[in-house]
Amino acid sequence: MSRHWTARENSLEIKEMPFYWRLTDHGNSEDGILGRMPIRIHCLQDLDLLEYQPAPAETAALEAAYRQDANIGFLNPESGQIATYGASVNRFFLDVVNAHRPRRIYEIGCGAGFSISYLKEHGWKVTGIDPSEYSLQWSERLGFTLLNTFFDGTELIGEADFIYCNDVFEHISNVGDFAARVWRALAPGGVFCFATTNSTRSIELGDISMLEHQHVNMFTERSIRLILAQAGFGLIEIRSGSYGNTFQVVAVKGGQPDRDLPAAICPGFFARAERAIDAFAAFHAAMGENCSYYVPLRCIPYLAAVGDFGTRSVFDSNPAWRDKYIDGYGRSIRTVEDIPPAGGRCFFVGSLTFFEDIRCTLRDHGYADENIFSIVRLSAKAAP
């Protein structure tokens, strides 16, 4: 496989990478939505933030995908995440709502409305904001009020007591402007509450598994505090989610933010990433088809960096994804029941968060620890 990536002092580019936004039975791209697109990230050092800036064609593809009846990124009964990640964020939102007792609550990027339904079950009324056809269909099915549009804040200025969102903050280009729009939409003393990705460990390691086209922001705790403080929020609280690797954030309109910030960790990321990709490339070439890859979302950036768009088998623990295709990758997803006999084979596990759980699954199928790899192990082995 040839080298399909370039690292510089303050940037990294992969020439093309599968656009992970839906699952299909056929693997054909949607009309007008590219199956593979470049991805390039750079560092906003003043914010300690890694950012993907889409080109116009990529922005158009992202916006078109958000309007589709897609099935990746939304919590619904078919996602396999309602009882795990969904339950974690719903408990978080309910705890914060109960603590603040707001009158007017909005969810930005409400998707299928399962957080709205959960809060309704506990006595709270929520209005959703989401531009997708998917959300419109679910609002009609579940009977919740929906503003079927992108959020710009002008329709809510000074009205909302509580705005929350899940898996949205990482999707927003110019996230500082978005936070400022939320601040303007809130009444004095209003609360902004959200769950978002925690990229701290990947940034520290130089791990590119966090790269995906929808996630235009890769946050550290320092970056979240700086973005919210610049938007005008005070009393910022950041905790870790109970499932997965997430930040759970509460910020109040009013008061003064904490001036004691965590240290910056983004400096040096691109040099660390270059070493990690080189280590993966050597591993990929050496193992050939004797290696399979676990957690497609997290393996795809590494496979794309070496120009592999479907020569290797990819696995995921979610049985709902069996035999489904990701746009831009030529093989369908396999699941636990498809794990091949261990003899002479190995696995690369792309997820840092769930590595131990997946390693236990592979052990149960006869794989020895020395045949289960992660980017942590590869990078350590390649270190001088």
C-alpha cells in the first residue's frame, strides 16, 4: 500500500478517507454525497483545539448527509446504544434538569428524540431543533415538537432557560460562534448542557483513530473551558461520562469562569501522529490479510492513511451492523459470530476506549494477547 497522508508541523492530511455517515446493504454512495473525501486537521493553539476545516465540496456533502434519513450517529432502537451510551447521557441530562428546574427547554440536534422522550417520561417538556428528515419522521412518530431547521439562535434570543445537546458540539464548524449563539438564546442564568467527545488521550498519543469527517472539533478540557468562557459562560463544570470516552458539560449564563486552566496538550500532536501512522503502516504491510480490524470507525483513518479501502476485514460488536457497508469501504462489517479461528491470525483494535472489552472477546475466541494489537502497542514498539 502507498502512503496516502502528509504531516506537517501544524497540520495532517489524509488524501481520501471513507465518509462514515450511514450503513447500507450495498455500499453504493448516495447521489451527491461523496463516498470518500480528504480530511485535514490543524491546531488552533490558542484554544488547544484540533480542527477539521472542510473544503466547500466536503461541507456540501456533510450538510446533505445531515438532512438524510441516515442511521449512524442517531440514538434509536436499532442503534444498539440506547441501553449503554444513550442511558448514560439521558441520566446526565435529567440530573441537570432536575437540579435547575427550567421552564423552557430545547434540544439542539435532537435526532430521533429519545432524550426528549426520556425527559417527558420524567415530567419535562422539550422542543427539539434538528434539520434532518430523520428527525422530522421521528417527531411525528413520537409526538414531540420540532423546529426542523439548523439552529442559528435568532428564533430563541433570551427565551430558553435550558439548552442541551448530545454529540453535536463536535460537529459544529466555528464552534465558538455556535457557543455564542447558544449564550444569546438563553435567558440570564440559563443553562447550556451538553455531552461531547473527549479526545484527550488520542491527542496525547498522536492517535488518529478519532478522525472522522463529521467531527470537525477534537476537544481537550482546556479547549472546552476556553470556548465557553469566550462565549460568555461562567460556572463551567466538566465531568467524565459513565459510558465511553466523553465530556459531560454544564455552563451557566452569568458568573465568572474558573481561571485555573489545565495545561495545553495539542502542541507536538502532529509529530506524534506521524510516528503512530508510520508504525501502523509497517504493521499493516507485515501482517497482510492475516490481520483483521476491530471497530471500523476507529480503524478507517489508519487504513485510509495507507490507501486500504477494503482489502481487510472489519469487525464490530454491534450485531445490528452485520453485513452492512460503510460508504467508501469495499468490505461489509463482520460481527462477533464471524470472528475467524485464531490460528496464525491477529487483530488490530482501533478503539482505545473499548480496547479491554474487545480484547476479552477475542481471548474468548482463542486469540492470545500477543496477537491483539492497538496503536498504543505499535507506537511503543516503534519508539526509539
